[in-house]
Amino acid sequence: MASVASLPSLFAAEDSTLFKQIKMKGVKALVDSGITQIPDFYIKPVEDRALEERPLVDDQVPVIDFSGIYDPVSRSRVVKAIGDACKEWGVFQVINHGVPKHVLQDMIEVGHEFFNLPLEDKMSYYSDDLSQPVRFGTSYNPAKETILEWRDVLRHPGSISPEAVQLWPEKPESYRSRENTTNYLKGAKVFAETLFAALSESLGVQSDYLQNILTEMMFGINYYPYCPNPDLTLGLSAHSDASGITILLQDQIAGLQVLREGRWYLVQPRSDAFVINVGDQLEILSNGRFKSVEHRVTVNKEKTRISIGILCVPLGDTRIAPISGLIDESHPPMYREVIFKEYLGHYFSKQHNRKSSIDSVRLKF
């Protein structure tokens, strides 16, 4: 690898061999090389950076105690709180969700173990084909990006069928053999189905409505290494998720920020909580009653951050349109019908650009 001093100028050329190598090997490999300055192709435009002078407010993102969802007396209160959070924020944290804390901690540890593997072990899962069932990669969509995100990622389907599990990484041993990932996904699936019912009820439709649409779970581990120049880049640029909902587990390092009414809010990490993001498909289905949340991820100079994401999505051929029961003369459809795999094609055809994908299916009046 080139010397530290020469890295920025070499990386500035998109077609350089070193640029291609880093797009394959990821940010951790770059950090492990000993750089003290990030390459040019990680530097975000000034208007896209998370500058310190911009307003950032802590501790206001809703936190919902999910334990009452099973109590007929308190269920309506919890359902209302969830619906209100989806309308007003597009994001909330859930505590007492039923997944034991040690299962959450084990999953975070397994994530660190995977990304701390020797590079050659991780590279056996490398692909820039986003459709690969199991994929180690970097950034968001490096084949389309000219400015990369300060993130490495492992993705695979969230199914725990024997056929799916056999595709998971063989290393570290803890990924499969100790059932850490399996236990996490089992618990998250039960929670997701209960949450779908609450979301459906808050929209006034049958409790199994969303569960019958959001039938798939895509699993990902996001790894954000410490960064020499965190003020110049982002782990993920501002965007909304293409999912119906996203279930996110944070470690104890802050970094996730959400946009509400022009202000960025920090989602404070809680070791016992899931962060729930409303995604674009739920915004469409709810005819705009629920808003997909625009969010970004910052990085820092001292610590590496990790998060575990589950994207709850429809099958590719599913047609997504506003729920008919939410449409009347006062509430006309706000979005055109879209086939989910076509929506994904548009979503991944470019680098992150705020809410441009859902804007592309928004009907104009």
C-alpha cells in the first residue's frame, strides 16, 4: 500500500488501482493501514456534513415500553403511542420488547468478531453485486458512488431455516455454532410480528395486515471504524430506508441521527432497546400517515461503532400502494402503486440522496 502521506492524492483519482482496492477491502482495512488523513473520495460536500454548529437535540426521540402490548387494559395505550411516534417522528425506541439483554449483547460481540477476522476470511464473502444472498462489502453502493461512506457491512437474509443458515459465514465460529445469530433472529422475528400487529391496529386495519405484506427479513451488521477526520465524512449519508420498518440494535457508541422539522436529533444508545425506523414502504401503505424517517450516521475519532439492522420487507413481486381503507374524498392516494423489486432497483441505482426514491412515486396535485 502507498505511504500514508501519498494516500490522499492517489485516492482522488476514481480509476486508480488503490481506489478499487479500497472499495473491495473496506474501511477497516484502510484504517488498519495506519492512515492519519482520510482519502479525498470519503470527503463529503460541506452541506452534507454533520457540522457541530448545526442544532442537535438529545433525549427527545420517543421511548416506548412494549410490555403493555400483551395486557388488554394497556394495549390500546401502547398502540396509540406507537402510532403517534410513527406520525410525529417516524422513529422510536422500544424497551421491554421480549428479547433478552444477553442475546442482544452476544449479537454485538459476534459482529465485532466477524469484522476483526483477517481480511482474507471476510473477502471470501466480498461482492459488489447487491443481489448476492450473503455479501461482505463497504459503503452503500460503491459501484455507483463517487464519494464513499465510512462503513463496512455484512448482509444476508434473516431466515433461520437450515438452508439459509448454511450460507452464513463459517467464521467466526460463534456466528453459527453457538446459535448467537439464530437466537437473535428468533427473538427479533417474534417481536416484529407483534409490532406489525400494533402498527396495523394503529392504522385501523386487521391486525395481520402488515405481517402478510412484510414477510421477509434482511439482516445486516454495520461496522463504522474510528475515523481520523470525522468532521469531513459520514458513516451513512442522509436517507430513508427502502424497508417497511427497520429494527436496529445500537451498541453504546452514539452516531445515529434523525431529522425532524429541519433539526437533527441524536438517538441515544440504550443497551436494552431496539430503534424502529419507519421505512418508505410503510409510508406508502399508510398513504403518508406514517412518514419514513430521514437519518444519517456520524463517526468519531476514538471509537469504532457497530449496529445490527433487520429490514422488514415485502417479496420482490409485491405491489405496494396506499391501503384502500385509508383513502377517501378527503384523503386521496398520495403515492402511485409500485412493485417492490422495481422500487429497490431505483433505490440502489444511485448513492444515498435523502428521500429521493419515495419522492419519485409521490403523486403530484
